Amino acid sequence: MLSVNMGDELKDVFPRRLQQARTMRCLSLRALEAAMHGAVSHNALAKYERGDMLPGSEVLIALADALVQPVDFFFRPFQVEVSQVRFRKKSRMSVGRQKAVRQLALDYLERYREAEELVGDVRRFEVPLQGAPIRTEADAERAAEELREVWKLGHDPLPNVFELMESKGIKVLELEDEDDAFDGLSADTEVGPVVVIAAHLNQNLPRKRMTEVHELGHVAVPVAEEIDEPTEEKLIGAFAGAFLLPADSFTEEFGRNRSRISVVELIEMKARFGASIMAIMRRALSLKLIQASAYKNFCILASQHGWRRAGGEPGDDQYKGCESDGRFRQLVRRAVVEDIISVSKGATLLGEPVGRLRRELEQVVG
């Protein structure tokens, strides 16, 4: 058995970490028992999670292998609590998967925060908007303008939303997930906000950018308490459109009082702003650059040609921007190269094999 002299704090940590690791893998107790090839019964696993008993070293190693975690994961003290989790398309996700994504976000934020502290480069999120909470779409428009002003972004298209959020202290996790029911989530924590974006959105960067800006809205824009969830989503959607497609530059590019517009023009705007054609037309309607009848005709055309389907829009390959940021990895590399931590510890923080990180760092100058 593990040492009976283990501190009470670690004895409390192990059951929670075990449950977290199992939740992240979407495994029931019986499924975990099967994954461990009968090394321990599901009844014993339940006792571990209740804190009634602790595993021996062989069982602990088997747990780590089955749950794809290093052994020290199970004894890492909890540093962060996640609250106010907001999923997009959550109604289509299973409850188990929602719980898994929540715990994956928590684990990532803890590792990211530790890497920041190790190198002494902690970026803290500062609430940018101090005015009255939004209640209307006009309020959402003003919030988008104000946030661009506070962050000194001007009125040009945003080159990299992912990088922008990271630069402002919002931790962003890109999550591999085969379930296209999940696009993204945002969550509040005691050490700052975290945003999770589905990696499958890399196949459609304009859609990914809109998802990122939508989650940014949940993080940065205060919404009146009396607003219900569907209305809040609508208001944050309005903010996202206004933030990604600022009125001045968008109007200049689109033109006023358009009665007709060609698809090739829309594709060119898609390439410039990094937004979908659907989003561009919705924005044109909200700014009254087109009539409702023209927008309706466009929607009919889009449905006829399947443009509403993922990957169905024309010009998806025209946007050449970048939507990623390697800050977390850079922090870990720096900690290893500066001998603050070992390569093994760095690999643990990154959640990858030691060999991969070692190969990356074969050549070091200095």
C-alpha cells in the first residue's frame, strides 16, 4: 500500500484527482475496471474515490496507464476552482462529455498557471469594460466599440483572436474532440478566465474566429442579471459580429444601400475579415446596409447551395490567417532550458511523451 504516513491533504487530493481523471476519459467505474484488465474491481475503485482506501503502488501505476496520466497527477494539490461554465451547443452534448470538457479545462488551466509561475511571467486578466451591463443589441454594439478602444485595436480586421485573448490573460485551450456538437466554452475561475475551443474548427478558420470572439464576449462583456440565457446568447452574438466586423471598416468595404451583391465580393470580404459569408450578410443587415428582403433572398440561396453546412461555404480556403498561439508551450520550454524544471516535468506539464520535448530541445544556444 502507499505510505500510511501520507499527509491528510494528499489523502484528500487523491480521491478527487482519480475522479477527475476518470471523468476526463468519460469512463464509468466498470469501464475503468475493464481498462485496467481486472487489476482492481470497480467496488475498490469506488472506495478510492470516496477516500475509504488508497491503492498500492502496482494498482496506482495501472490506474495511471489506464487514465493516461503521470502518477504525480493524482497527488497534485488543487489550485483552481472552475465556475460559471458556459457551453455553446450544450444541448447536443451528453452530460458526461460536458463534465469531461469541464475537467479538461481545469487541468489545463492548472498546468498553464504553474508554467507561468515557474518562469515568473503571470498574465492576469483585467476586466476591460466598467460601464453598465448590456441589455440590447445597441448596447452590444457599443461594447464592441469600447473594447476595441480600450485594447487599442483600431478598426482593422483582427489578425489572430486566439493570440489576442492570450495576450490579455485569458487562457485558451484547443481541445481535440471528434464530437462536432462542441464548438467552445468559457469559464470563470479564481485565477482568471479560461476559454476552450474545439480543434475541429481549424478546418474552418472563419467559423473558429467567430466562436473565439463569442467566448471572448462571455468573458469580457457584462450582461444584465435579468437577461435570460437565450437572450444573452443573442446579445453576445451581436457583440461578436460587431467586434469581428467593426462598423466603420466593414461599411467602407461592403458599401451602403446595396440592393445586390455578388458572391465573389463576399468571398473577398471573407478573406479580408476572416468571417463567414453568413456572418458578413448578418452584419450587413444589422448595419442596415441591405434590406431585409435582400437578406431573406440570400438565406434562400445559401440553403439551396448548402452553404449553412460546415465546410459548405464558398471561399473557405481563401482566408489565410492564423488562429493559434504557442505561449503555454513556450513557457514550458523556457522553464526546461533555464533548468528551472526537468525535461520530464516539462513533458508532464504539456501532457506529452518525454521524447517529443527532448527532441525539440536538442539544440540549445548559450
